[in-house]
Amino acid sequence: MGLDSLADDWTVWTESAEKLVLAYRPDVFDSHAFPAPCLPTIYLTRGRRTRRPGADRTGDDWFVTLYLEPDVDASADRYDDRDSAVAGAVDLANRFATGEFDYRALYQVPRPEYLDELDERTGRS
């Protein structure tokens, strides 16, 4: 499964040999109605993402992580190669877009307006 089977609600934001970033509905979650960090994103990276600048995150493994906000993310899924990681990222994106992924479970302190908007967009309302 490649990027050609990505749900229409997702946009390829950035793509390089070491990283792929997918953004969900940037037309809705555009920093006007919701803060910019609330743009749901899926990061595919070679090596585990880290917040520490300059930290070495290289390695042979590939990781796919969904972020709803900087401090709200799903645990990273590990893959052996980039093609498998792309398939995993597309599968996650498509499950998210159809309401099959329970993003509400990621929150300790829910943001009702934001989550209600995601519910409406993903058909969960």
C-alpha cells in the first residue's frame, strides 16, 4: 500500500528519503479555528523522533507516530523498512479518516471543541 491509496483528507506535507509527514485537513485545522499545533500529523521517520535538537536518531528501523498536539501522540509503530512504514502510515491515516482510530483515548485532559470537530470530520459524530 503506497501513498496513492492515502485518504483524500490527508496531505503529504513533507517527503524526503529519511522522513514523511502527513497532515490531516490543513484547510480546517489551519491555526484560525484551532491552534496550529492541533493539526493532526503522522510522522514517518528513520529512527525514533526526539525533541532534543541535534540528538542522533538514525538507525535501521522506521517509526510511524500520530500527533494530535505536541504532547498528545500515539505510541510509535516500528517497521523494518521504509516501504512497510509507508504502508503502516497510510493504514493509520485511513483508519483515522474513517473514524476507526480512537484518538480520544490519547487524551488525559480532553479538548471538547477540538475532539468534536475531529468526530464530525471522521464521521464519528
